Amino acid sequence: MNDPLQAVTRAPQWPYGAEARDPELDELVREIIGRIADKWTMLVIEALAEHGCLRFTQLTAKVGGVSQKMLTKTVRQMEADGLLVRTVYPQVPPKVEYRLTEMGMSLGEAFCGVWLWAERHRQSIEAARQAYQAQAAASGGSGNADAAAARLSGTLPVHSH
């Protein structure tokens, strides 16, 4: 297994060079990353991708651990972003169903890469976390964790004080 804390010197290959960057696209990407970094959005996408159309209570159960207020906020933002469709049926009591749009489904498919990456690198991630915690503890606790991480990465020399 490779050293999980070994630094690499090559940069990832982005689709466009620095000279072709579009500031508006950069901002949109930051917004989308912020949205999917919210765990509820990805869990809603996962639930709807797996189960298709769900009512609010079903969605709450499938997501698990989310408050009604947070789920409402999440699905409203996802609807505003075009990731899901909310259908209200005119009946008593009201019936509301949620389903992913093509765009929402494609975001879920794109995010599958993160799951695959995590699965592929699980042992390395766990080893890196253990090494980081051990070095932080040896350096006097969490207050020196950044210095410990820098020493582990080889960017800061080890000094005794």
C-alpha cells in the first residue's frame, strides 16, 4: 500500500487551462459544490434515485435523521436548482410527491464517482487519519495537529522545543 501521507507533485488535469477559465462558471461550480457538500442534498438524491417518486414522509424515512424543517429547506432549494420536481395533487389531505429531474439524476450519477473513489481509497484514508492522530497526540494534543500534519508531509522540519 502506498504511504497515505506521501505528497504528490503533479496537479489534477482540469478540463480547461487557467487562461480559459470562466469566472461565472467557476462561481456556479462553487455553488454546486456547496450544495452537494450539504449531506442532505446528496441523501435526497440517493433516496429519489433508488426509489423514484416519494412523498415527503417517505422521503424523510429514507433519508433518516433529517428534521422536517431541514428537509423542507433542502427540497425547496433542489427544486429551485432544477434538481427535483415537486408535484402537488389537489386532494384532502394534500398529496405531495418528489422525483428527480434528468439534471438531478445526472448529478447523482456524477457523484457516484466520489463513492467509488472513497471505496477505492478507504484503507489509505483510514491509515492517514490514524497517522495524523498519532502524530498530533505525540506533538502534545490537538493544538499542535497542524504542525504535526506539516511534519508528516515533509513541509516542516521536526524541532524539539
